[in-house]
Amino acid sequence: MDINKLTEQVAKLKKESKKRKFVESIDLAINFRDLDLKIPSNRFNFQTTLPHAFRKKPSVAIFAGGELAVRARSAGIKTVLGRTELEAIGKTPKEIRKLAKKHDFFLAEPPLMPLIARFLGKYLAPRGKMPQPIVPNADIPTLLTRFTRTSKLRIKENPVVLTKVGTVKMGNKEVAENIEAIIHALEGKLEKGIQNIRSVTIKTTMGNSMKIEVH
């Protein structure tokens, strides 16, 4: 992949985009070919850490009790749910959906994972939001910082991946390097690597799509 050419394409996209009253995202769409989604191994749902932050402050919820819950609140996590709260919300599908929609990422202490799977799994899993288990002494501030540059890559029913890679306020090369990192992460999940990629486009939130070359 020619990172310099990719950087130029990002610059062109930004230059051709109209100025908005808000900071537009730069979104990536990857279409695949020769990918039989009836085969489970061809479907994936994973996260990868990009070189550059593209989110200001993701919304995070944690299922935890005791000291871990205290440290989570101290780190700035506002939604902290213990076993009692988990069991209560598990009986209210409307509240579970609201919880899933409100938060980008979920964390949980391992002992609560079976309960989460039982009560919330069918709501969180399809959205790619099952919690990441964390140990009691986990460095929560570091995790929260990492989430600002964590991309979720998921393919389920259609042979396409859609994900945010940056904003128009970021440097052109930073966005290009994020795109490069996503393509490399996907290569390892595809049977034929980059040859399974039919096309790649980028666009701003309200702008037109631009095809980019990644082969």
C-alpha cells in the first residue's frame, strides 16, 4: 500500500468537502468478493487498535463491584453496574436496548460474564458490544485512552465493513495510517488476504464517496 498516495487521496477528500458547522467524520467502506458468508469462518467481529485517536471520548459502561467499581468511577466511567443492577436491568429489555445504544464499549469483571451472557447477551452480541473482561487491577485510564483509537470491524450478513477512521480535523497522514492499519488487520482474517477486497471507499459524514486504491 502506497501511504503517500493514500495521504493525497485523504487530502483531496477533505478539500472537496463542504465546510460544515460540526466536525465531520471520515468513514471507510470495504466491499469484499469471493467471500461465502454461509461459512462461519468467513464472518468476523473483532476490534483493532489504530495508530491515531479518532474519537474524543467514547461512552463506556462497566459491570463490576467492590474496588474495581470504585476505581472505574474515579477514572470517569459514569455507568457502573454491579450484580444487583445487572440482574434488575436484565429483566427489562427496553432498558437493555437503551444501555446498548448509549455506550460504545463495555467492560466487565470475569465473574459477572456468565450473568451478562444470560441476561444481556442476545442484545449486546448482535451489536458487537459484548463486554471485554478485565482483571481487578486493570489500568482503567489506559483502557479508556485506547478506546479513542479502537475500531470495530464486523461482517455478518453482507460482504461489507463500515467503520470510522478519523475526522476532517485530523492530519491527512494520520487518517491514511489508520486506513492502512485496518486493511492490514482485515488481511489476516481473509482467506485470500487483500485479494478478497473488491473495493474501498472513503467519505465524510455528509460528503460524496471517493474510491481509493489499496492493492
